[in-house]
Amino acid sequence: MKIGERLSNLVKVFSSVLITGALGVELGNVILQGSLFPAWSLIFYLGRLALIGHAIEGLIAAVYAPSKRKSPLITGIYTFFVGAFGLMELFQGPVSQDNH
């Protein structure tokens, strides 16, 4: 495995963890009607921006997935969690693995 692939995998895992955390915090904030750490409103705002951005990326992936013969639902959800790397994989195809 090349360094670029390892870094890509690390970023995908890190992104998935952060987006899952942002979803959990946002859900907790909604359930508690905004009383979850009110002093951290800027962090919540940034989390919402990340969620919206990833949702847009997931939607783009879901729309273009059939043209690449992939499942729109699975591709959209995957791209939502990993972000731009999911779109890059969709449009560029799988990364070739050379054994040099």
C-alpha cells in the first residue's frame, strides 16, 4: 500500500468519525432544545456547515452513481461520511494498486 493510499484511508476514517460525532452532537442539541453547551455555539455552527457540505456531496454522488453503475443509496451514504474522497473515487474509479 502506497503512502497516498494510507493517507487517503486515514482521512476517510477520521472524516467518518468526525461526521458521526457531529450528527450525534446535533441530535443531542435538538433533543435538548439548544441547551447543550450554549457557549460552544460556534462549534455547533461549524458542525452544521460540515454536515450540510457532506450532505450536498452525498446527494451529488447519489445522482451520478447510476452513470457509474453503482447503487445511488450506498454511494450517497458512503460519500456523506467520507466527503470529497467519496466523490473522487466515484469520478476517477478505483485507485490502481501497483506492486512495484
